[in-house]
Amino acid sequence: MKINSALGNLAEWYEIALPILSHPEYQKRKLFRHHGDISVFDHCINVSKKSYYLAKRFNMDYKSATIAGLLHDFYETPWQDIKIDQPILKMHAFTHAENALINSQKYFKELLNPVIEDSILRHMYPLNKIKPKYKEGYLLTLVDKYVSLEIFKEPEVIIKTFGFMRSR
Ligand SMILES: [Fe+2]
Ligand SMILES: [Fe+2]
């Protein structure tokens, strides 16, 4: 993405993100695998940075977009560790947004607001049928899907991801 510095900068993003990034519980997400070799920590940073720049560009609430990006996948348990016989991906896909909100309220209550909470809860729209209430929530669903699909540009990642799923 080409960045116009007048529309945001990394230092500002970092200042908003720092209380979350530096929290010991959030640091654990470095060990949660998202897809392929990408951790939940790196995935969320990627989503948050893109959300921040786009929110600035389109005059949205960029602070809320930054925080929602960081916390949208802040669920408690790595989906790979959930040992049940049902289709794991499907279950996780349907439940992790609510879990991420509950977990965010547990650790970062003072940083939340209705825009952030609704964006986290609804970020799996349209898979989860209820739409986001705010434009920042729509931004998050789009950026999250874009970032998640980006990994599939590399054939190696596709093999690793689906190879791993088969081996469970
Ligand atoms: Fe998610
Ligand atoms: Fe995500």
C-alpha cells in the first residue's frame, strides 16, 4: 500500500497501539498461529495498520479502527488446540469474534468503546449474519478478509495450511 504521510504515520499508529502491544497477555499471541507461519500477533498488527491508514484516508474514527484491528482476533485459545471432532474451522469461525470481545473486555476494558466492541463482535460478517453497526466495523471486515487472503498468494502457505488441517 502506498502511504501518504499526511494521512497518517507509523509513529501515531504505534502510540495508539502500544498499551495493547506491550501487554503480557497480548504478547502471547506471538505463539498463536493464525494461518501458515503467520502468528495472530502479526496478523492483527497487519490488520490494524491497514485499518488505521484507511480510516484516516476516509475520515473515520482511526483510533477505534486501530484498536479494533488489534483486538478482533484476541480470542483465548488457539483454534488448533481445540480438541473436538466437529469441523474445527467452522466452529472457530462462528465463535471466535464473541470470544475475542469478551477477552478484550477482560484485559483492555478502559480502551474500548461501542465502535470497537461492535467491530470486534461483527468482524466475521457475513459468515456471522449480523452486520456491523458502524463504518469502522465494515472497514475491519474488509481489511481482515483482504489480509487473510493475502497469504494465499504464496503456494507454499496453501500447502502448509491445508496439509496441517488434514494431519489433525
Ligand atoms: Fe477473526
Ligand atoms: Fe483476523
